[in-house]
Amino acid sequence: MQLAGNRFADTSAAFGNDLYTLPSFPAEIRAPAGTLPGVSSFQIQIADWDISTSGDRPDCMVAMNPAALKSNIADLRQGGTLIVNNEAFDERGLAKAGYEDNPLIDGSLNQYDMIQIPMNTLTKEAVADKVSGRSVLRSRNFVALGFLAWLFQRPLEPIKTWTNTKFARIPNVAEANLAALKAGYNFGVTTEASRTIFKVNPATLPVGTYTNLTGNTALAWGLIAASYCAKLPLFYGSYPITPASDILHELARHKRLGVRTFQAEDEIAAVGAAIGASFGGSLAVTGSSGPGIALKSEAISLALTAELPLLVVNVQRAGPSTGMPTKPEQTDLLFSLFGRHGESPMPVIACSTPSDVVETTIEAARIALKYMTPVILLSDNHIANGSEPWSIPDAGSLPDISVPFASAPNGANGQYLPYLRDFNTFSRPWAIPGTKGLEHRIGGLEKENISGNISYNPENHQLMTDSRAWKVANIANDVPAVEVSGELDADLLVLSWGSSKGTVGAACRNLNREGYKIAYAHLRYLNPLPANLGEVVHSYEKLMIPELNMGQLRYIIRANYLKDAVGLNKVAGTPFYIGEIRDKILEIVEP
């Protein structure tokens, strides 16, 4: 299903549509086929205009077996097109999914435009002379893909080109898949199976070179771009964890660009190696998901007190503990803000869409380097595995985020003072180990202001704690002000962060077009919050904050600005639908 979904997405991108995808994977590595835990799905919205969300309830759904139908039928809109592989709805398949009666014949699906396709038979007939044995039915997904290509009037050439390239070493498999693809397409042509034919024209997007990429790939590319902008080698220390592992996989492919990747034996070793790389003068990054970030927390505090630049990537997933590792949530915000020992404030920045990730990653690196501090970069499973077209920028347009290393003693009598701070940023100088005359002490014990010597003096500890906090708070003066969109004279402001941006924006724009006065804004910077945010939230009578958690940003807004807010909170392992945002807004504005 993931392969078929990605082929449909890439074909639509080549056709010129804008798109946004939402893959969903089973949490179990080998969940039994045909059971509810084993269902894998792929949702995509395609459009002839710029979009930033995987959409609302789907207009069309393909169910390859009863378990897929039972898991996802509630999402399909009333009157939508339902495509089923009816030959999978036998007694065994129905029992695995927990159906007592066959839903294809009991009338429970009458509200949909249902198309029953004998995919098993079509596949067997198409590939009979090309593969044999268990391989015969493996091309069923290409039958479904071919039918969708007819239903949505997609060109087949991009799929054919990819298939021949992918299976070049096993040409009989390539031939089998292409034969199944053609069989599915011809089934649509010859039977005219659907009352609805979907026609989505190419989108009118700014001129440029585009590629379709996932959020994890974008984050890896963003790190490489940040390394280029900083004129520093990139080091990525990580331990495999869903859904962050693909960042490590992608970076490992780019050694020729000066990237060094380290798959450690555990999360603590991974962050420790990254801190060492930062001390040695690299753009150092460690990445994980919530459970791994918890294990890294002590070492992150070390980087903070040593005042070394470090990017900490947290690709959030549903928790707590192992939770639902393949499902999205935004539940690590408070942990990112406060999940360390001692007084340890750190900048926290959040990505919003796959196409936003590269720019946000470079910005996180800029702050880490300029202010000599660890920075937490939040993504989540929706962004990580979702994809959308991204306009590839010219390298010359990327910002210069390089910072000078200390090259000479900065104190009297030829001394090097590692905590003699910059007057504007309050950051300390960065000296490469081994630089003659710049030898200095580093570690987790509290340092004496300016000299860097170990200090247990109470007044000094207060000063160093205040200095680190003020340094982070001062970043609010170095980030863009919050911008408000929609109706500026509205009574209601809807405030989002992270991957909810696209859905919130779409819901608010739709309501604006209907005449409702709704304003909306999005936060990239979560600590420190933008300097004008207090003024913005107090400019509106009502405030609504949708989050895939139980109200974590709402808690922060109340604490900082004494502004009450209405929350829309969801921890179901799925992103918001546009309709959910819309319904909550109307509940507030039309009580």
C-alpha cells in the first residue's frame, strides 16, 4: 500500500498537482496479514492549488481486504467512492477482521458509491506467464494503482518508468507489475465502473524546480544545507528509533558532502558523541523520538551548561513509553521545554510541513551556532512520513550562518577566557581543541564567570544561571514577529503550532470565504515565544488552540500571558481533519 501510494503521489507530482500525503504504518513489525493491527494505509490530497494538509475526510477509498475496510471506512465521506477487492471478502478474511456478516452484501455500505473489483482474478490472469507460486498475487497493488490512474486520469508513464528502473535486475517482476497495472486501468476503461470521474488539473505554482520529499528526507537535506551555510562539517549521532530512523538512513548516503553519521549502541552514546563533535568544531546533531530524548536529557543538560551548539531533533510520536510508535502526536512540547534537571532553558523550534522543514532546520542551526546553545527541533510522525512538493532553492540564496572560531587569547596577559561573553548575544566564544594558547576547561561542573574555572560560589552560580536564561530569552528579539492572517477585525484568533498548521489554515480560510470573521496565526518559535505574541493574543476576545495533545501550548499561553483559551485536543494517533477544526470554531463563534 505504501508503494502504491507513493507511486500515485509521484505520478500526480509529475502531472503538476500540488499534494500532501499521510502514510500510516502498523506498529508491529510483522502484524498478521488481514488483521486490524496489520492494516497499512496511505492518504493523499491532490489539488490544482497550493495545499499544506493531507485533507479532510477522503472522497475515495481503496480497501484491499475486510480489515482495511473496517479500519478506515469511518473516515470516508458520505457518498464517497469506495473501491474494494471483493475476492478478499471470503469467510476467512471476514473472520480475521471481526465481521459476522459480509458488509458488501448486508446493505451497510449503501451510502457509498461502491465499486467491486475482482483483483485476485485480474492479477492472476495478467501475470500468469511472468511469475508463479506465491509471487502471483503480489501485484494486486498495481491492479488497484492502475484503476486509480484511470479514475483520476493520471498518466501511466511515470509509473512504468519507475517500475522498469526499480525492478531492472528482475525483469519478470517488472513485467508482472506492469501487466497488473494495465489490467487495473483497462478494467476502468471497459467497465466504466464509477459514476464519478475525478479530474484535478495541474496546479499553478511559482516557477522553479520541484521535488516530492518526505519530512524526514527534508530534515536530512536541511541539516546538509545548514552545514553548507555554516561552513562546518556535519556530524549526526543517532540510535535507530521510529519514526526518526530515516534521517540517519538519508544522511548516511551523503558522505561525499562531508557528512559523518554515527549509529551508536544506545541513545546516551549517540548524544555524547554529538557533544564531542560540537566541542571539536562540527555542526553537531543528535536525533530521536520521545523515548530517546528522555534518555538523552542528562547529556543535553551537559551541552547546555558547557554552552556548546547542538541540534536535538525530536520526531514526536504517540506516547507515553512505546505508545503507538507509528502514529503522530504533539505531546512532547512540555517535555522539550522543561524535561531536564536544574534551571536549563533551551530554544525550541517546530517544523510545520515537509516543505517547511529545510528552512526551519537551517534556522535552528543558526540559533544554536549564534547563541552557543543546544536547540530542540520538533517534528512529528505526520511531517516525517508525509510528503509534498518542495521548490529547490539555489544554493546561493541560502543564508550565511557561519560563526568565527576563537583564534587568539581574549584576556589580559595572553589568557583565554572561555566565558567572556559577547555583549549582544551573551554567547561565549567557541575554541577548537588543540588551538595553541586557547586551552580551557569544559564539563558539567559549574564554571566561574569569564574564567571558566570550576566554581562552587553561590553568587557565581546565580549569575551563570541568570546569564544562560537571559541568553535564551534574548533570542525573542532575533526571530520574526507573529503574523496574523484571515480577518484582522475578528473576535476569534486560532493559534496553531507544528503539523496542525495546514489543517488549521485550511479550516480558517474556508470559513473566511463563507463570511465568518476568523483570524489565525502559527508559531514556529516555542521558546522563547515571539516578542509580540502577548500583544497578539490579547488583541482578540477569544482564543482557540488546536493541538494533538491535551493542551500543552494552552498551558504555556496561560502561564505567560494570563490569557484563557479554548482547546481542541486530540490524542487518537491521527492528525486533525479540517472538519474537526471547523466544527470547533463554529461552536465558539455560534454558541
